[in-house]
Amino acid sequence: MAVTLSVNGRRRTVAAAPETPLLYVLRNDFELNAAKFGCGMAQCGACTVLVDGKAVRSCVTPALAVVDTKITTLEGLGSATSLHPLQKAFIEEQAAQCGYCIAGMLMSAKALLDETPHPSEADIRQALAGNLCRCGTHNRIVRAIQRAAKEMSP
Amino acid sequence: MSAANRGITRRRFLGQTAALTVGFTLAPLVRGLAQAPSVLPGSLQKNRMLDGWLRINPDGTVTAFTGKVEIGQGIVTALAQIVADELEVDLGRIEMVSGDTSRTPDEGVTSGSRSIEESGSALRFACAEARGILLETAAAKLGAPLSSLRVEDGVILAPGGVRATYGELTTDAMLKREATAKAKPKPSSAHRFIGKSVPRRDIPGKVTGGAAYVHDMRLPGMLFGRVVRPPSPRARLVSVDERATRALPGVVAVVRDGSFLGVAAEREEQAIAAARALRKSAKWQETASLPPSGRKLFEHLRRQPAQDAVVSEKNDAAASAVKTLEATFTRPFQAHAAIGPSCAVAQWQEGKLHVWSHTQGVFPLRRELAKALTMPASDITVTHREGSGCYGHNGADDVALDAALCARATRGRPVKLQWMREDEFRWEPYGSAMLIDLRAGLDAQGNVVDYHHELWSHTHSTRPGESDGTNLLAAWYLRDSQRPGSARNIPQPAGGGDRNAIPLYVFPRQRVINHLLPEMPVRVSALRTLGAYANVFAIESFMDELAAAAGADPVEFRLRHLSDPRAKAVIEAVASKAGWRPKQAGDGRRGRGIGFAKYKNLAAYVAVIAEVDVDRATGAIKVPRAFAVADAGLIINPDGLANQIEGGVIQSTSWTLREAVSHDSTRVLTRSWADYPILRMTEVPSVDVSLINRPEEKPVGSGESAQGPAVAAIANALANATGRRIRDLPFTPERVKAAQT
């Protein structure tokens, strides 16, 4: 049993059962850390990645369902040496405490800004309402997204 | 309590039983000797060698060691700032090593907002002393008087352009000596890094998908593990089909030991499938062991056998009361509910165990694992790796034992074991439910003259490494099962259930009674603030009730009962910041309220003013905005401190409006976020934080300082808005609606 997926522009065939949730393929086969296991029920958003530009919950998405798509994880946005404006803004606003939810927040934000380059604060909060944060970093996250939006489309 | 006992610090008191015994028997002897060891600041007292804290490397870098760990609060960055300033070395050349039983000092548990005081003080004095030693060595080598030397980023400069670097001067022997704490740390005027909002060291990795968490570890040959927990706390395994599970794809081990069940598999989804199959085939014998729920829970708590203690009593002369008020407050069991379920990696090699864990205390966990696995602690290494948010004693330690038990069956292959969402919600130790009765008397001038605070609560600490039992979940279910430790209360002045039960207000006659309920049918332990959240909720709600009875404004009423200038300052500052108008009435829908506390009566002062917006038809409450002012003494990292206060207010708002664990007589019913909603991005208040810096005061922790004031401010705002007070947490729409009629 094998599935071929395209993740962050890289195509790979992995030896996983087709119904395997995308999350485990990303974390364990592609060795990508960003998407996190939070609930396994699409309730918290920690596992959010982009599939053809749309934010999806990778914990409930079977690998088979995303075979002919372009999958993007946080690692696909930028890296420590070449930060995406969203990543840069999260560092500038120090928008994390434990940070476990942050990758999911960033991916939901990316999906939002791709569709709505100049979101209102209410737009941002609405777009991220399905991403839970427990440390209480919400307002910093909103500020970081506002900052990134300004930088990306002045 | 004898004088000898009183000298024992809380951290030592919490040490394992053996340490406690030594403390009791040796303390008087030691004090009688001429060469009694001097008392050293913070954790230096217990970890006295300088090279345990610090290594100056020949390449000019510095490695600092701390037993405290990063749990999302930014402590490692703050400690690096302290090292940089005291040693005069740029931050970029400081490597921090934290929480590793093979490398770092034993600083117990990272909890109670004590890291800055304990580890920060130790590093501050150790670095100041190391700097002095380096300067003396340089003076000898360069032939220059000590007073003529200065340091710039690890380079010692003498007049005439002569210089020596720390890297050139350092030797292996240089810091192999006991600290004296005689070198004076720098005054705050000389700080370059302390007091600055230095960016956190851990954030770049976390926003780029770096290997930031124990969850991200990958070791060669690593397997994935899952556990199958019983359906209820007292359930015992009757039968299970291990063979069918073993035959599933990828399954390497099925572990059954008494009522403990676990699996290890080649792939993560295979481990999950195996655990599911195992659960399906398992037959359990369940026992109804849980207390009544809802309102009945609190009457039940009141009737339980208790260990009673008067924790504060005062009988100063004062006028008689002319008016007496009474009220009862409650708080349900509440969950830590971290976003990421607990996780650990364990590996056995030649009888020795290595565990990677997001525990708050690597040494206490090692001691507890040694008990649970009946092996010497010296054969166990525990290395800290970050986890998802830590708000007290969660599943971190328990999952470490789970991983160790599963890895014992995998012939040396490491196992990464993560709990499922349901495991976390049903098995993490909750913050204890609490019942609080208050009674107070006002004199003819409207001043409080009598005050009575009585509380009923389970313990607020069942952490590993501290008790007469084994405080790791799986240990209770093994064939050779071990018992959990017996309940005890953390003594005052910090307190456990009675944390912040002694009001900071000056009341001439007061009595505070703690009823510790030793039976723990629902598993409980430390949840951020311990008893302080509920005690401050009660006291500060009651202060508003008393102010109203006295016809006074809540801010003025608080100020007149306080003598501590720092307490008054945060209240005055938040009132001014929020534009507080005395005796401003709510309009039936919107209102404002204030709450104040000095955390533990020992740490940060925080005052909060919150605004609420009540939908009277549905009972739904919004907290659109909150103001907070904090005084945590000398501020190490202003942005880090603000982040903690902001987060504390938001988390407390969520506890206050939404959160309660539910259970029936047998099972915990809270399994997912659908059962335990927390505040979302669209629902959190904006938080306006102001900080008061006190460079002349010692730095104190802040991570738990805002939660009490925040709940109180919301409770008072709700009463201010609607004229109806709610004394039972959480403020659900049903309760708010019921209170309107």
C-alpha cells in the first residue's frame, strides 16, 4: 500500500495505507514538524495545512483524498533563514507562548490573506475561530496577522 | 511548627520524603556547628558548586545550566538575560541548557511562578562571582590592578590596550568551587539586557516548523505508542484479546500489566488502530466511585471528612460590627486542557532508561519513575523537551511512565507515546472543586471589622517526587499496583487550597480556616494558581458586596482597607487607566468591575478592571475589554511579563465563563472540546496591560498573578451590569439567565 503526495512542491511516495490521516504522513513520512496532533476530531485546528490553497484539518483528511492536490505546510511558507512575512510578523509580535497552536494559526492566516489581502480585525478573528489557543495569545496573533497583511499588500 | 521546620524552604519541604527527614534531623545540628554552611540565594542553596551552573568555554561562549524548564512562559530567555548582564557577555554567545538529570542542577519543579526567584537568583549570584574570579585571574595575568579593569562582551580590558578574553582565562578548575554569594550582582542601572524586551529564544523554531517539542523527536528505529485507559477511575480489567491486536499490521508490542494496556507499532496510525482494537475487546469491571455532580457536589464536599487548620487568626481591638454579610462561593473541577495531548519518548538500553519529557521537574519525575519501575534512580535519565502549554501538573509525567512501560517490550527500540484527546481530558489531574463560605462585619463607619473565610477543597498538589506514594497514573493500575501519595496541603505562606485565602486587606479580627479533604475520588493536582483563583474570586466579590453595603465605591473601599503601598499603586493605576468613575452604575447590560490580589501574598501585585456585556435574553456574557496593571518587582523582560499577564487574563476569562469538568457517578464525561468549550478568537477580551517597574525590588514571578484578579473583575462587572451577583463558577448563560429572574 502506497500513496503519492505532493507536499511543499516535493512529490513522494510513502508506504502508508490510503486511509491514513494526512497528519501522520506529513509528520512521520515527510518528517515535517509544524502540523500538530491536537484532537484528531477537527475541533482545535492545530493540524491545519493548505490543500490547493484551502485550510484543511489534516487529522481527519485521509491521504487518499489529497493525492492529486498541492499540499502546503508551514515549512512550505518559509524557513528560519528565509521567513515568510507571516512568520516574521509572529516573531516581531512575539505571538506565542507555548506555540503548539501556532502552526495551525499561521496556516489559517495564510489561507485568509490569500483570499482577503486586507482583512478587518473581525475577518481575522472569524477566520481563526476554529483554531484554539489555550495560553491566551489570541490578541498577539491578531496583531501579527495585521502586521503581515500590511507588509504583504501595503 | 518548630523553629527548625520553619527554616526549611518550601521547595525543600516539597522534596521527597527522605530529604524531608534529613531536613528535620540535621537542621539543629548543622546550626550548632561553627562552620555552618552559609545560606545562599535561590537554588544555589541546594546546588552550591559554581560549575554546576556555569561553564566558560575556551571559544568565548558561555554555557549556563538551569534546572527550570521552558513551558511557554519564556523563562529560558529571561535567565539568559540575567547571565548576559552579570557576566557581561552578549546574549548571542550564551547557550542555555535546561532540565536534564545528567547535566543540570536539581531545582525541583518549574512551578508556582518561582523560577525567576530560585534559578534567576542562583544564576545572578553565580555569574557575578564567576565574573569576579575571571577579573582576579586577569589582574594577575595582565599585571594590572583589579580596579583598573573593565569588561566588554567577555573581553577584560586593562589600561594601555592590554586585554584578555574569558575564553583565554578559563580553566577546568576555575569554577570548581563552592559559591559564596559574596560578589554583589550589578545594580539595575548597569543592566544592558535585564529590563529589555529581548525576543524569546524558542519562538523562531516554533513559527518555522523546527523540532521544538518532544512531539517532534525522531530517534533511529523509533516506534509509536498509545495506551488504552480504563473507562473509569476504579475500573479493573477483566479480559482482553491481546492476540488479535498483536496480529494487526505494524504492531510490535502489546503490553498488559494488571489493568494497564499499551501498544507499540511501526507507524503512528497503526498504534492508534491497535489501541482501538484493544479497547474494543477489553472487558472491565467498573465501580461507581465519583462524587455527586452539579450543585450537590458542593454540599457533598462540605460533609466529607476533613483535616482542618486555622491558617490565620487575628483579634485586634476594634469597634463592633453593626452589619454582617454572608455568602458562599463555588468553583467546579476544571481542566488544564492543553491543546496538545501529553507525549513522551522512552528508550531502554542495557537496563538503563532514558526518557524525554515535558515534565515540570526532571529530577522529581526521575525519582517517581524509579519508584514505579522499582529500579535505582541512577539508572534513569530524564531530559526535558518542550510540550504543549503547561498550566500546572498535567499528563506530562504520567505519559512518561506509559512510554517507559511500552518501551520495555520493544527490545531497545525507542517509543514515542502521545495521549489521545480523550486520554488527556479524562485522566489529567484537575484543579480541585472548591466551596468557600465568607462572613464579614462592618462597623458604623462602614469598615470591615470582622472577617471569616472558610474553605473546603481537595489538595492542590499531587505531583511526582513529593509524596509517600507513587504519583504516576499507570502505577496505580499495574499488577503490583502502587498507591498514590496521601493528600497534603502546601503550607502557608504560599498555601495550597488556602493560597490567597488570607486577605491582604487589613481587617482587625479575622479567621481563615482550611478544610483539606484527603479523599480524592476525582483525580486532582496543581492547576495554575492552585486555590488562589477561587479564593480571590470569593474575597474580591465579597469586597464589592461589602462596599455596596457600606455605600462605598469599590476602588475607594479597597484602598481604605490596604496598607501596602504597592497594592494601592496597582489599584490606583488600573482605575486611572480604565477611567474608573466612582460608584458608576451598570445599565442593565454593560458594567465594569475591579479585582485585585498579590499572588500568594508573596509575588506579583495585579489589579484588573473588566467590562462585561450581558445579553439578558440568552444569558450570554461577553468580556470585550480588560485593563491590567502588574507590579512584579524588578522587570527582567517587559514583553514577556506583559504576555504572561495578557494570557492569564484571557485564560481566566475562559475558566470563568465556560469551564467545568463533568462526570456521573462512575465516569468522567468530558472527552473532547465539544464537552469542554474554551474561549475562541472571536470571544476573548482585548487586554490592555501596564507594568510598574520596581528596580529596587527583587524580581518575582508573574505567570499565575492575573487569574484571580481577572475572575473577580468579571464577577464584579457582571453584578455591576445587572444588579445580580453570581457566586458559582462558571458564569454559564443558564446561570446568568436564572439570576435575572
